Amino acid sequence: MNCSYDRFIRTTDQDHEQQVRKIFRKLYDKGDIYKSSYEGMYCTPCESFWTESQLVDGKCPDCGREVKPAKEEAYFFKMSKYADQLIAHMNEHPEFIRPVSRKNEMMNNFLLPGLQDLCVSRTSFDWGIPVDFDDKHVVYVWLDALTNYITGIGYKCGEECDELFEKNWPADLHLIGKDIIRFHTIYWPIFLMALDLPLPKQIFGHPWLIQSDGKMSKSKGNVLYADELVDFSE
Ligand SMILES: [Zn+2]
């Protein structure tokens, strides 16, 4: 399809990890991250917290065992502090979220009813980037995942950024699947506001490519592969 990338990035890259630790500390120091506790349904063998909606028939979606309500210490990001600023931005920039149906969904389902603070750390497992002033905790998960858009092009927290970052940020467009639109149009812009960085100009949430008999799935055998489409068009 004649597509290529400039840099292949994993969130385990050392430069990314280092920046996430600095970002977490910076946001904690300015009071946007605070310590509290996280409550959910816990599967002991899997060491995983689940929300009610993730459970399958009331059981752990990974192993199918019983779960029980549990609580753990966690850090939270004060989403509520920036909600009004984000609502104003969306209203002043109607092009910010496309299509407009997605904007309305975000506004009506999440922003206007009152934005919940986001849990940004876990202690129940140790894969992930440690919080550098509290190493029982690892950063979980959007603060780590989303910031690679800027660390990947040389954002340096509290220092002079690389030329590539100065040249390319803010992005003209984030093109993403509709199932992760909330993370990209609410949490991500708010993290950027907290870091005093400009927001991407537009976020486009595209629908899924589906087949006539529903979602594509390998087990159903109705998947379209890009390489086969290319062969077919040649
Ligand atoms: Zn389990």
C-alpha cells in the first residue's frame, strides 16, 4: 500500500520510559495527580481488577473464576480540574472531533454529566513503568500509552525538546478507531493541557470495517487481509 513509518516505537523504549516517569512526577508535583484507592472486582489468580461491565457472566473474563470486590491504593489524575477547559475547546473548535456524532457522544455521555478522575497507577502487578517516587506503583495505562505520541518525536519533559517535536507537534490529525475515541478526545487532550502543550488539531474516530455477517473474526473466517487486497488490485 506504499505506506512506511518514520520510527517504530514501543512503550518499553528507554527514552519513552524516562519521559513517562518525568511526566508523572511533574503532574504529581503540580497537584494534578493524587493518591487515593481504586475499587473494583478482583480475580486473585490473575491478579487483575475488572469493572462490572468487563465481567463475563459475573466471572473473570480471562480465567472464568469467581471475582470478589477489592480495594487497592492508587494514584488518580484530576480530570475534573480540566473538564470545563476541554468543553470550551470543543465548542470553540467544531472541527476538533469528527464526525460530529462522536463529539456529541463524548459531550453528552462523559463531559456534561461530570468527568470522573482517572486511575493512573496499579500495585497489583509489576509490568509497566515504575512511579519513580513510589516504586510499589506502576503507571497504568493511558498516561503511558498516549504520551508516546509526543515522546516518540522527541518531547522532553522540563527540558528543551528535539527539533522533530517542535516541527511536528501539534499533530494535524489523529486517525483512530471509534472504540478508543474517549481516550483520545478526553484523556489525551487533558494530559496535554496539564503539560501546557497544544492540542492536536483534529481527532477523527473511524468506524470498523465489518462484513455483512458482522465483525471480522479469524474464527469466523470472514477477515479481509490488506495484502490479499493489494494482490487482487494488481
Ligand atoms: Zn482470573
